[in-house]
Amino acid sequence: MKYLFIIPCFLFLVFSADMEVFAKENQKIKQEIIKKGKKLETVEKEIQVKKQEIDVIEKKETSILTELDNLEKILAEKEDELLRIENSLKKLKIKIDIADKRILELLREREKLLTLLKKRVISMYKMREGGTVRILFSSHSINDLSRRYKYVNIIIDSDVKLLDRYNENKYAFETEKQKLEEMQSDMLSLKSSVETKKKEIAVEKGKRLAILNSIRKEKGLHLSTIKELERTSKDLQTFIDELKKKQEKEKAESKEKTDAAH
């Protein structure tokens, strides 16, 4: 009888010890779950913060890309404008060269006419002075002399009129050339202005590209951080799940022992 009493007592003590160990282990697991749960919560918050920061970064990136697109369009417009100016300058140069050539031709013709006119005037002068009167009087009649004199006068008058026309044409071509040169000057000034603007746009584009590279670098770092945080979150969740499974398993084992003791 004495032994029958000792055995239950021994079993109770053993069971009590097991229960105490289980309670301690369960408490330890519970604390670890709480600890890892808080850490997981912190990591999830960090992920959300980083994602919000990426949203802001992507808005900046979109803004810069829009600005770059606009700058590209402006650059393309300036390139087209420069092309039109270059074509206009080529056409103006051709017209100026033609005007120069025509003016030079007129000057040469004018010089020839002046030389001829001088010779005719000298001939008239000699005729008036009597140097050639004898030759004229050798004609068969006074009428013949008169006709020759009038003929020389007509030729001289014709030459003078022709010279006036040359002068008028020369003036017209010089005026036209001046206008063309003024247009050319304006075109060159406009070309210089467009080229300056093009350089300014290129500089601005370079700045925007530098900002874009910086933004994308920052975005890349954030994405890497999020990837690392998500990996940490996954590991923590897996660890917590394993702790919970362990906790449930130990609860089940403890229940089985309790049922067996009863």
C-alpha cells in the first residue's frame, strides 16, 4: 500500500516538473514571437516609408523626363530653324554674287563706253578747233559736212544716254545688293542668336540629365533597400510561423501528457 501511494506522488512530481518546463519554454517562445512580431512590424513600416519615398522620386523622375522631352522638342525646332536660316543664307549669297557679277560687268561696260566717249568728244573738240575741218571740207558739199557733224553728235548723245542707263542700272544693282547684304546681316544675327539659344538648351539638358541620373541612382538604392527589407520581412514571418508551429506542437504534447496523467 505504501508503494502504491509513492508511485502517484512520483508521477505527480514528474508531471509537475514537465509542466513547469513547458510553461517556461512556452513563455520563452511567446516572448520571442512578440519580439520578432514587433521587429516585423518595424520592417513593414520601413517598407511602406521607402515605397512612399519611391513614389515621390518617380514623380520627380517623370517631371524631369517631361522637361527633357520638351527640351528635345525645342532643340529640334532650333535645328530646323538653323537649317532654314542656312538655306536662306545660301540663296542670299547666290543673289549677292549675281549682283556683284552684274555690277562688275556694268562697270567694265561703263569704262569701255567712257573711253569711247572721250575719244569722240576729243574728235568733236578737234573738229571745232579746225583740226579736222579740212578733212570735212574735202567733202563734195557743205551738206555732207553737216550730215557728218550731226552724225557724230547723235552718236555722242546716244553714248551719253547709254551711260546714264548704265549708271542707273549700276545704282539699282548696288541698291539691291545693299538690301541683300542687310538681309544677310540680319540672317547672320538671327543665326547667332539661335545657335546661342541652342547651346543654352544643351547646357540645360545636361543639367537635367545629371539630375535624372541622380534621381535614378537614388531610386535604385531605395529599390535595393526595399528588396532587402522584404527579404528580412519574409525571413521574420517564416521564423514566427515556425515558432507558432512549435508552440502549437508543445501545447498538443502537453495536453496529451495531462490527459495521460488523469
